[in-house]
Amino acid sequence: YEVAVFLPAGVGTTRNARYWTAHAGTFNFRALNQAAYANQWVVLGTYYFAANNTEYVSLADVTYEPFAFTTLAVDAVRFSPR
């Protein structure tokens, strides 16, 4: 599946959103500059999922930016068969 996240306009200002995708017994990491997108789907990658109830996409709230300086946008995750 291709995994994508929706980033609404004017919400996410972080330049270091840290996404983790757990799939098929492994994890993939992707850092994303949310400030560069407005009302767009952004692809995190294409992964195999085993459908074993241990798989997920998460967004960490640790950006390594100054405290209360930026915001994270969390809206929707899309899984598209490939």
C-alpha cells in the first residue's frame, strides 16, 4: 500500500514532523516539513502490510524544535493499494 497523510493549509508549521510506519514486522521513519504543504496529500512511502493488528502509522510530538514554537498537523492517513 502507498501510505499518505493529508496536511491542511495553515496548521502545520513544523519543519520536522516525525512519522513512523509499522508494517510487516518492521518500522520505517520519515521526517517531513509540514510547513511546505497546504491542503495536500503527501506520500510517506509504499509498504507491505500483513494485516496482523500490529501495524500503524504514528506521528511523534518530538520535533527537536524550540518548545511551543511550532505546531503539528494531524488530519488523515490514506492507504492506497499498489
